[in-house]
Amino acid sequence: MKMISIENVSKTYGEKQLFDELSFTISDKDRVGLIGVNGTGKSSLLKIIAGIDFTDSGEVIKGKDYTISYLSQNPELLAELSVLDQVFEGEAPIFVILRQYEQTLSLLTKNPDDQHLQETLFGHQKKMDAHNAWDLSTSAKTILTKLGIDDFTRKVGELSGGQKKRVALAQVLIKKPDLLILDEPTNHLDYDSVKWLEDYLGRYNGALLLVTHDRYFLDRVTNRIFELDGGRLFSYKGNYAAFLEAKAIREENEAATLEKRKNLFRRELEWIRRGAKARTTKQKARIQRFDQLDEQLSSVQSVDKLDISLGGSRLGKQVFELKDATKSYGDRIILSGFDLLVKPGDRIGIIGRNGTGKSTLLNLLAGTTELDSGLLDIGQTVKVAYYTQENEDMDESKRMIEYLKETAQVIETSDGKTISAAQMLERFLFPMNTHGTPIRKLSGGEKRRLYLLKLLMEAPNVLLLDEPTNDLDTQTLTILEDYLDDFPGVVLTVSHDRYFLDKVARQLLIMEGQGRVASFYGNYSEFLEKETEKPLLKETAVEEQITNPIDKTKKKRLTFKEKKEWEEIDGNIEAAEKRLNEIAAEMATTGSDFEKAHTLTQEEAELNERLEHLIERWSYLSEIVENE
């Protein structure tokens, strides 16, 4: 069995310690999701395992033939290469042969009568045969196509940022390493590409370690979760749903421990205040213990829950209205005769393939882009906060607290209280000792979190969110979703994140391309389900009529097998309910035994499913018994 071991690894950047003496092992078939608040060192840990960054102490242990492929959040590609050349970039002999073949084929396409090129291509074909390279070439083109890249000869320098990320993803997938490390692989992918990637990783034979904000993706792809929290690493068996259950148990136990520490801290504080004289070893030890308790409580309190229940400006009856709106860029039509009425309280998700104009629509509503023709009416009370994909007004030379105070020194919360900019930073998971940090020293995710905070402190009543889930961690996203649920104003968001759209949007605008925009009332999963069912509805209805003809005149009776089932079903229901009660009692005493908690949770889910089936069967059988 191939595996990689991380032993006692520590890493510090400047004065900030990311993690201390982490140890874990990743084996074949492990599908590990790494989560944690932005700035805790997730990307740094991935780079250390990939061999791109170095540890302060500890080591990464793996066999000589153990291979790793790594996809960074912002991959650096070679602008002068074609898409295929970039995918096959590397010194492996098979990659060199593939590059030579594809380059010669491209030249021959432009000069089909060149005899020298024909002979050269024939030589490369023989090398392709000898190294069985044809399957790899086909696989690379298939992966690129599934990821939305179909022009393999296009130069990398001509691609958008999202397209470059897709090419880089294809490049690491094609190598089929022992360990595949992916940092935010779903960024810039549409639903079809994400679904394909889920299926591909499900069939992948090696190990997987990934960081992603897409919680549906995380739930469907992983079988282990690593959580970085306060410099420590917690390991959980199961997917994201299992992690949430186990983490809830852990936090309940930690809350009880914290309460005990607080009581001990109060007693120690009282002793210190009485004026202890550190003349004896015993007194010195008590003062040292007091300092340790103080440090422990401070570290726990600094990782408090994100609270963003801010006040907002009053919003009148009129928000946005587009009438006969038209917008295009050259031959690419974004809107054509488009009408839209946005009402107070609306929660609208904007979806569609890349390039259909989703961000353009937000820019039009924000007033940063003008219509070619048509009319845009904006209500007089509308106060917009526009969360763009770039931190537009962020001066990275400023310190965090200075940047925030440009918006407001003090703000009002939804319950009428006032809090300072420093307090808001703490609520956004920035501890007090970091407030003077220059913005340039923050991680990408921390910058996005700070940028979001500044926008919300402006007390808007309309939020325009362009891909808000990119670069934000799952904890921040969860609290943001709760905030949006209580937000009294209007939310319009562009997102590829299915989980986020399901929680936030109640209406969808589907950008179909060439100026066409469809509308759907419901969440994203309901839309996808309806789209999937459309071509099957008619066929299914006809098939059911043929295979399950209903004879309404025939009276149904219990079969021998159903009679036996009817005699036993009450006892089976009672047994299932009894075991569910026992599980509930056992879970209350599991403590920090996360594996036992996970096993009990799985058994509980299976029993609930069985109980539901038994009750359905009881209803069905009892109806027949009554009519006999």
C-alpha cells in the first residue's frame, strides 16, 4: 500500500504560527477534504506536502517512487504555449513525445503539402505507438473538453483566468499521480464541469487531498475530513455531513471544558488579586498556572463565531426595473429586449455558462456599465454594496483597522446597539492582536473576508454578489448565508456554488447566451432536478401505463408473504423505535470518541430510513386488510 506520512510538521510566517507539530497519514483510496478558517494555513500545508514549501520542523515521509500532482489556487502557466503543450508540460518521455506529435500535427494542418513535415509526423506516430501514448492524448482532449476547453491550439496567454485554471486542472489530472492535491478546484467551473469532476474523482485510483468551498462537492467526493483550527489538526472519518455531526459533538465537549477552565480561572484570578507574593515554589507554580489559563482562554475566545447582524438602510417599494434592455460586446449578445423587475425582499441567483454575461448584468445594475439601449430605473432609496471578484478599492499598504475606519468608526447593529470597527474585526475572526497588520500580509481569503466586512459596514439595502464563495472558507460562508437569510433588503448573486444558491436564492435568472434569459422560481437543486426530468417525463408516463396497468375493478388481497409481513410489522416498528432511543442515549455519553459517534450516527440514519419504510408498508398493508 502506498502512503505519505506527515510527522510533527510546524510552520510559521513572520510572527504568526500557522500550525504546530501536525502528524497524519494519507493512504491509497483516502479522499481527504481540508477545511478551516481563511488564514489558518490550508494552502501552506498543501504546498508543504507537495514539496513546494518547506517546514520549520518535522518531515514529510514518502517512498522514492511516490508521485504527487498539485493544483494551486492561482496556477502559473507559460503564456507562449498552446493549451495542449501546457497540459503535456514536463520532462516525462511520454509528454515530450506527445508535445512533438501535437506541434508537428498543428504545423502540417497549416502546410498539408510539406513532405518533410509529413515524414516527421510519421516518425512521431511510430514513437506514439511504441509508448502507447494515443490513449493519453485522447484522455487529455476529453478532460479539456469536459472542462469547457475545446480549442487545443489556442495560446495560454490568450485565455481568461478561469480558462487557465481549467487547463491547469487538466494538467494535474492527466498525470494520474499517487496523490492528487487540489486547491479550490471548482473555482470558475460551471455545474456540468463540477459534476464531471465529481464523477472523475469518484473513479480515481490514487489518494486525494483537496481544499474547496463547494460543500456539495466536498460531501460527495471525500471520505475523510481534516480540520485546521487554532494550529491543531482534527481528523474525522466520513464526508462533510459526518464531519458536521462529529464537530458539533466536539464543540459541545469543549464548551463544557471551557466552562470548567473559566471557573478555575476565576478562582486563580481571585488568588492573584489578593496579592500573592511569589516567594515560594508553590506560589510561583500557581502564578504560572494562572498565566497558562489566561493564554488558553484567550486562544479559545479568539476563535469565536462570526456575527454579522448589522443594520441596513431603509428600502422603498422601487428597487430595479430593466425595460427592453440591450447589451452586447461586438458579436457577443448579452441582453436583447430584456425586462426585469426586482422587488423588495427578492433573493435572485444568476446562473449560466461562463461568457454568457452574468457579471455584466450585475455591472449594469451597479451602474458601472451602461446599456446599449433600453431603460434602467433605480429606486431613490436604493443603497448598493457590490461584492466584486476583485478587491477594487483595497490599498494593501494600509493596516486592517485603518482600512475599515475609512467606512465607519462605529456602526449600528440590527438590534440598535453600536460597536466599534475593532469589535467588528473580532466578529469577523480577526483577533485583536492582528488589527494592525498591513493588508498585504493577509492571505487571499482573509483579504476577501475583510473586503466583505467593509461592504456590509456601509449598511446597504441591496447586495450584489459576484461569485462570493470563491476564496471564502466554509465557516465564513455558513455565517454569511445565515446573515443573508435575515437580511431585510434585496440580494442578487452570481454563483456556481450549488450549496450557496440553494440556501440563498428563491428565484433564478438563467443566462442562456445570445441575449436569452430564462427565469425559474425555486432554488438551484429544484431547477437542476426539473431540467433533468424534462426529457424523461413523457417516456416514464407511457412506460408506467404499459408495465403497471391498473385494474380498478379487481379487489386486492394479501399474498401469503404479505400476511406474514403484516403479522410481524408492528413488532419490527417497535424494535426500530426502541433502538433509536438507545442510540440517542449512547450518543449523549460518547464524549470525544468521534469514531463511535460517527458509527452511531450512521446506524441512526439507517434505522430512520428502515422505520420510514416500515411505516409506509404498514399503511399499504393496513389499507388492504381493511378492504378485505
